[in-house]
Amino acid sequence: LKFSEKVRPLGMKKGQSWVLLSNYQTGSLMSNAIGMKAANLMEASAANHIVPVDLYLNGEYCGNYNLTEKAGFSNNSVDIDDETVAAMLEFDSYYDEPEGQKFRSQPYSLPMNIKEPDFSEGETSLTLEIVEKEFNRFMAALYRGQDISRYVDLTQLARFLMVNELICNFELYHPKSTFCYRENFESDTSKYVFGPVWDLDWAYG
């Protein structure tokens, strides 16, 4: 749901883009709501908020959904100072972004979709080659067993992994719906931050 101006539905933080996230897999209708609540309690980065809704269109019942922030660069999701030097990546075995918006990491050959920015819009100084090269530096250090604290925010990584461990989320094993972002690719001190926690249909074992 994209509005022409920022809105504050049901008391949540103002934003233009919102999502109706379906409760497709489970009968409890609470998988995502509980997982997102856990992310907030753990103070995981960019943790989403959930408002369960029963959706009706023109009087016809269309199912139960979660109204939540759209994961991405915006002030009510991942709030950063300069989007022109930032990127958000998704580990996703669907690997369904257009060519020029995805790559296979080395040496692990992980399927990486670049969710932000959209290079075709020409509003960033980054390129696919820059993002791929920088992410592979992180992966290479991990592969060699080196200290990765210069590449990733370890506190937020621990919180992200703890949430997924608590709810037994199998999305990470595919991998699917696993996000991280880096605020400034032009700065050597800018680190990858894991989050937001997202799409928990395959959680709870």
C-alpha cells in the first residue's frame, strides 16, 4: 500500500509504504506477529510492528493479514541518512530480481538480491560491481576464519540470530527473506547490519 503522503495507520510511525503480509502457511495466524514482537523485544535492527487485520474488499472477506512497515529504506523501516551510498541485500533462493540487481556471492555462492537501491533509477553512486565486491570481502573474511567485526555489526547479528533461534525459523536455511544492509559503501567503517527480521511463515519448527 503506497500512499501519496506519509500516513500513521493505527498509531504506527508515519510512512508512505505499508504491507499486508498474509498468514498463509499456519493456522494460528500469529507466526509473524509473535516473531516481530520478539524482534522488538530483542531490539533487533529495523524491527517491524504488526497489527493483525481481517481484510474485506467491497464487503467480501479476503482473509487475515498483518499490517506492517514495508521493509526497505524509509523512515519507518530502515532509517538512514543518505540513501545514495547505501544498499539493502536479501539472501533469497528465489533469486528473482532483474539482471543487474542480483549476484552470487563468493566463495559461498549465496543468492543475493539487491533490494535497495534500484540502479535503473539513477539515484545512487553505487553499482552492482561495487556492492558485489564489497560483500564478497566480508564473505572472504568469514571463509578464512578471520575477525569479521570490521565488516558486520556483531551485536545486531547476535540479536538477529537469537530471534530466529528463539522462533526456530527455517527461512535462513534456504536461504529466504534474510535481510542485511550497509549504510555507507564509501566508508570503510560502515558495517553490515542484519535485519529486519521478515516473513516468518516457516518458523516454529
